[in-house]
Amino acid sequence: MNKIQLGLIGYGYWGPNFARVISESATCALKFCADVSEKSLDRAKKKYPSLITTKDYRDILSDNDIKAVIIVTPTKTHYQVARECILAKKHVFIEKPLCHDVKEAEELIALAQDNNVKLMVGHVFLFNSAVKFIKDQIDHGHIGRLRHLHFQRRNLGPIRQDVNVLWDLSPHDISMALHFIGQRPLSVIASGESFLQKGIHDVVSASLKFPNNIMVNMIFSWIDPVKVRDIAIVGENKMILFDDVAQSERVKIFNKNANIIKNTLDVNFGEYQISMHSGDILVPAIDSKEPLKEEFNHFIDCVVGDKKPFTDGENGLEVVRIISAIQRSLDQNSTLVKL
Ligand SMILES: NC(=O)c1ccc[n+]([C@@H]2O[C@H](COP(=O)([O-])OP(=O)(O)OC[C@H]3O[C@@H](n4cnc5c(N)ncnc54)[C@H](O)[C@@H]3O)[C@@H](O)[C@H]2O)c1
């Protein structure tokens, strides 16, 4: 069987992970790697000597053997690179976020439809077994009605220059929040600071209000002492913690809750009671499939089987829409922005 020929655009920090995943694939082969940096191309060529390297990604687009491209360039370049790839009728996998502007995201979706190519966005956490497990718990009602969710994504670096910490880190958490809750937020409010580079926020915190009084808080920072990637999900019946940097026991389900046991209507102050329940902690066994591999295989399945990607352009647009609203709140001194 002939392998599906692919091109990789961007071989910086994250691109090499795709080169590895493709090199381990039974059905795909990486033919090209494009990067504007000679150093990056040298690294790629050293690792994969049969790779054709180029400084101009358009060389990939003019090769008829290439069925799809993986774009792993800085966020601000996404729109232009993806647009040209789609116009050249290549299926496109693009790293998160889809792009840096709602209108541009809409245009990419329309272009992909017109040119009959797949457009998939790298919201890799939706391919993470722990996230799938948590979603299943929520959907089966084990947690009860969702109350509030906290997301923390903090570390020292890497510090980007093309986008702020919000655009860099929040796509992961926003994509998960949308996935868990299954609805779009009603409003957002944010605050942040630029300590290192003028106009580029290093620390951002955002509060998102969802329908049914679900409250979501997120903090993103690339100047923090230790790497923290955790999520707390609080429901009426149970609570879940997902610590993505823990060596073991990454997901814990706490049989804990706090609920009013008597309706406050028609009762006096003495009768009003809150029950606090603190039961067992369950540590579920979760498989250790590599999320990036799962994500890549899904993209290839969609290309080969003409299927709609789970994290398609629309999904990517939804995330860009919410980040843009949070950015607007930052730009307007923490005003509430409705969606
Ligand atoms: N899914 C994840 O967990 C994850 C992790 C890191 C980065 N990312 C995403 O991957 C993308 C790249 O991030 P990175 O950390 O690898 O950045 P990076 O800056 O380390 O690498 C980007 C590479 O793209 C090259 N490049 C820039 N413009 C180009 C162009 N026009 N044509 C060809 N090459 C070009 C640069 O020379 C560089 O080698 C970003 O969108 C980022 O959000 C995702």
C-alpha cells in the first residue's frame, strides 16, 4: 500500500513531535519539511535524512503527491499559511489556536468547504484519555449538575513574542471547558499584566459565565515558579481533580459535596441546613495512549474516510471567538464582554 504523503510546516519546538508521530505511522510518510529557519531544517534533516527540506512552504503545495499538511508555525502566521495550503487543495491540520482573528477563522472554514478539504485544529486535550474519561463521567451524571470549574496553566516559560500568554495557553483550557460543559459562555471578564514585553500579557486570569450558573475560572502564566496544569471540576454530587503533570493518579474523583438539605423557602434560620459530605476518593485506571498520536490518527482517518474532524474548523472558531472576547475584556480594563 502506498503511504499517504505529508508535509510539515514549522519545525521549532512542537513540530518535531509531529515528525516523530508520522515516522512511527504505518500509513503515512513525511516527504517535506518547511521552515524559514535554516537551523530548524538542519535539525530535521539530521534526524530524518530522506526528508526534503525547504525554506518556502509553497514548494510543498506544488507537489501533487502531498495529500495533507501539518502546520506548526507561530500563531500569527496560521491564517496566511493555512489559507494558501487550502487553496492548493491540501487537507490541513493546524496547531492551536486556529488563527488570531474571528473573521479570518470564518474565512478559513469557508475556504476549506469550497475547496473540499479537511480543516482540523490541534486541540490535543480532547484526544487525551483523562479528558475523555472526565467527559464520560459528566455526561453520565456521576458528578451531578456542574457548578464551577477551575483551570490553572502556569510555568516559567516558554515565553512567546508573537502572541500573549492568553493566545498561547488558553486554547487548551477553553477547548476543554467547552467540551465538558457543552455550551458557549454567556460572558467573560479578564485581567492581566505585561511584566516583560510591552503589550504582551504574561499573566492573565479570566472568568467565564456559562448558562445554568456554571462558573469557570482560568489562570494562565508563563512567569511562575513551577509547572502547574490542573483542573478542578465541582458538581452537585462529586468533584474531580485532573493534575496533568502528576507522575501518577492524574485523575481523582472525590465523593464530596455540599448541598442544602432543606429548602430555604418557608423555613426559619434555625431550620436552614447545609450538608457537607466527604466520602471516598476514587483513582480510576486510565489508559496511557499518547494524545498527539490519537489526534494525528484521527486527522488521517478523516482525510482517508472523508469524515468530519472532531476538532474541525467550527470547533477552532468557537475557541478563537472566546479568546477574542477575553482579549477584548483585557483591552477594555476588565469590562464584562458578552458573547
Ligand atoms: N498542542 C500543544 O500542546 C502545543 C505545544 C506547543 C506549541 N503548540 C503550537 O504549535 C505552534 C508552534 O509552536 P512552537 O512552540 O513550535 O513555536 P516555535 O517558535 O518554537 O516554532 C515555530 C517554527 O516555525 C517556523 N516558522 C515561522 N514562520 C514560518 C513560515 N512562514 N514558514 C515556515 N516556517 C515558519 C519558525 O522558524 C520555527 O522553527 C503554535 O501554534 C503553538 O500554539 C502547540
